[in-house]
Amino acid sequence: MALAAARQPSLRSWTVLRPGRPISSIYRPSYENYSPCTSAFIAEQDWFYFNKSELGNYTFGDKYKDGVPLVLDWVAGNQTCEEAKRNLSSYACRNSDCIDSTSAPGYICKCATGFQGNPYLPHGCKDIDECSSPNLYTCHGTCRNTPGNYSCSCPKGQSSKDPKSERCVRDQGIPTSTKIVIGSGVGLVLFISCIFCIILTFQKRKLLREKDKFFQQNGGLRLYEEIRSKQIDTVKIYTKEDLEKATYNFDKNRELGRGGHGTVYKRNLDDGREVAIKRSKVVTEDQSEEFVREMIILSQINHKNIVRLLGCCLEVEIPMLVYEFIPNGILFDFIHDNDGTLIPMITRIRIARESAEALAYLHSSASPPIVHGDVKSLNILLDHNYVPKVSDFGASRMMSIDETQFITMVQGTLGYLDPEYLLVRQLTAKSDVYSFGVVLVELITRKKAIYYDGSSQGKALASSFIEAMNDSRLEEILDDQIMRKENMDVIQEIAEITKECLNMKGDERPTMREVAEKLHMLGGFLQVSSTHHAPEECEALLGESSMRSTLDSVGHHSLETKLGFDVKAGR
């Protein structure tokens, strides 16, 4: 603001007006001695430029009778916006934007961008309809008002980088050649998609047909009927997807072991159970009936020393079996790959006795009797308490028995195979007895069924053992760890039993039940004897329950009392 003021000698008082201050008084004693120098007015700064001609006449009032430009700079209160907001009752900008004053203490209210009106009144700011003022708010297309703003778009078929500032121009049409290329590409994609969908549908149907074919081929329908009619709840029929998911599509990194009969995978099922999944190598179509019958029999076996069968999968070309998982590996590794770790004699007898009891159960208690057909230390597993679990029994029934395939199959069991079987091609319970005799020799010698004793040519352990027995050289072949005075009587008796098991004539071999009973008595005597000599050795790797049950059955009888039997009785 500006102030123009003059003083004449006749003026008794005058007041200087300053910007931002109220006019208190302008004293003029009379109009008779009026002079332009006594005039004062408030106007916009830089609007009035003083000219001396203004002093020579009295036309100033007439010249500006309509008034002069005036700018008032005023504020609300004497606080900043942040301070004023704390007291909403006196806050003037409740419905508008608040701006701190830059010329004096206080604040002013202002309508938001795109709104106009009185910012100090409730709802005093109204939306500006920009579309109704095209001169102020340009739009070269279709204008649409929005709260606080407006949008502008080109009509269909036209375009512009910014319709608010540039005119819309007609779009250029797509060339015919481009349309043909685009159309051909879209058509080709649709055609390929249709072909892919057809192939996918065909493959899914083919897969379902194959799964159904294998299920029926492997005796799935009969097995299902048997399970339902006999109300068997111990075996489950798994789908191919169940086992593929469990083995990560039979990933080699998930393999637990690989043998002559197939591959074993260790996995956890969805129900949390840890299982071993066996994927066999070979099976023939005419064995489905036998396979189903065997599945039913094995699923009903409940013996603590036999690996329990949980289920099978029949939707694949070769059936897969699901067994309980046994954590401590195989007896073969325990004997031969144990870095010479001490295995007490009483532990060896216990493993032999419990394994013999399992085979005796298969031969005489199962209905119908089951011939294992592949007894060896590789097929005897050990649980976390080193309790033996016989596995892979009946595997021979799942394999082709024509001569060519048989030779390939038995290479993995060389050294255990019954010599009589090689002649008559017939597996019997006595075939299992012979193979178990080889396992007994392994336990007391810690030599493999085919071993190399300083020569490049392998030796059959069974033959070496029989020769040592016949030449009274048993101690030469025994494991040094068990060559203790208190063990020798029992070892001699075990050697005699083993010799009977390895008889070339099957009819002259003892039964597995007789072998188990003799081992039971020998183990009991050794335990009583070892209690006096080396009790700490007896407890190694031996479960307490097993020791207690043996002691209870043996009592304090002497070797002569308990073993008063003719070793030839089994013949």
C-alpha cells in the first residue's frame, strides 16, 4: 500500500497513514482553506505517481470519483496454521486449505486448486466447471468435468499427445499387409493351441487307459475284491501319483539302495510314516494271480522279526511295494563294513536266533507256508535296537524263472544258493535252511559268502567252512573277536548246527524251527556263562527285553542239561 500526504501551514494537525494500521483521524479544520496538499488516500502501491500539476487544481476528486485501486492484506488471527488447528472452534479454514501469512503473524484460507468461492464459509468452495469455460481451460477433444479438475480425450479414431494443448488428428489405418500378418499369426497360435489341447487330452486318456490296464494286469481288481471280502485293513493300494510324489518322481538322489531285484527309496508319506518303497525290475504277466495271493498272505504276516508290508501300487507296469522303514541298515554291512568294531558273541547269536525264528514262522506258521527263496545277510535288516528284520521274502515268485533270466538273477546271491536247487530247479523250505547256514558262517567268521583270502580267485565261504570242520581246523576260520575260552563250547555247537544246515542233501538238513530252538538254547547258556565272565560284553547292542526273556527261559541249567540233544536229530 502507498500513502500520499501533504501539509499546509493552516492545517493544525495531520496524521500519517501507514500500511497495516487503522486510520484514526484526519483533522481538517475547514473546507474554506482546502488545498490538495491536505488530501490523503490509500491505494495500491505503484499505482499513483505524484505530479506537480495535481497541486494547481482541484480536479483530483473529480478525476478519480469512481475510486482508486486498493489492495488489502489481512490475516486471520495471529497464529500459524499448525497452531490454529489445535483449536478447531476458532480455526477458520475447516473447509479449505490453510496458508501461513508471510507479511504479518496469522494465516489465510484459500480454496483448493479447481475450486472457487469463500474459503471461510462451510462448503464455501465450489468446484469449477472447467468445461463451461473453454477459453480458460482448453480442450481439443471431449471435455469431462471432475472434482477439482477436468479430463480431455480425443474422439474415437483420433489421437493426440496432449488433447488439452494439441489438436486431435485422425489415426492412420493399419496397412492391409499388416492386418494379414496379424490375422495369420493369431490363427496359427489358435491352431497350435487346439492341437496341443487335443494331444494333451489324448495323452491323459492314454495314461488313464495304461493305468487301468496295468491295474488289471497286476491283479488289482482281484486284490481289491480280496481286501474287501476278507476285510483286510493292514494293506493299502497306493496310486502312482502317491508314490511319485513321495519319491520326487523316483529321483536317484532319493534312492536308499539298489539290488538285483530292484531299487529301494526312502520317503515320508503324507500321513507322516517313514517307509521304504521298492521298485522291482522284472515281472511277468502270468504272475498276477500269484502276486495278488502273495500280497494277501504277506499283508497278514505280523512277526516282530519280519519287515511289515504296508501296501502296493498296481497302476504301473511293474508293481511297487511299500514296506516299513528299518533305520540301521543291513546285516551284511554290520558284519563286514563295521571297521572291525567288536560284535559280542551273544549279539551274534541273538541276531541269528531271531532271524531263524522269522524264517521258521514263514515255513510253519504262515498259511499257506512261505519259502523265502533269497535268504542272505543283505536281506536281513537291523532296526534302531539292532533287532533283525527279514525282508524280500518271496521275491523269487515275482521273477521270471526261465533259465536265461534265472542265471542273471542269481548272480547277486552267489554263495548262498542251495546246490540242490541248481539241480532240480525247485525252491523248498530246506533251500532257505542252506542259505541261512551261510549267514551263520558269516556271523562267526565275519567273512563274505564269496571271499578273497590272499588270492585273486574267490572262495565259497560254505565250502571253506565244511573243509575246516572236516579237518578239525575250525579255529583257523573263526573271527578272532569271539575266540574266548568261555565261548568255545557254544561256538562248537553252533558250528555243528551250521554244518547240518549246509548239508548237500536237503532232506538231511534240519528245519528252521529246529535251528531256531537250538540257537535259543545256546544263546541262553552263553548269556548265563557270560554274566560271570564279561557282563559288559553281553549288554553291547543287546536290548534289555531280549536278555531278560532269554534268561527267564534258560534259568540256571548247565550246558549238558539244556543241550542234551543229538546234533544229528535234525537229520
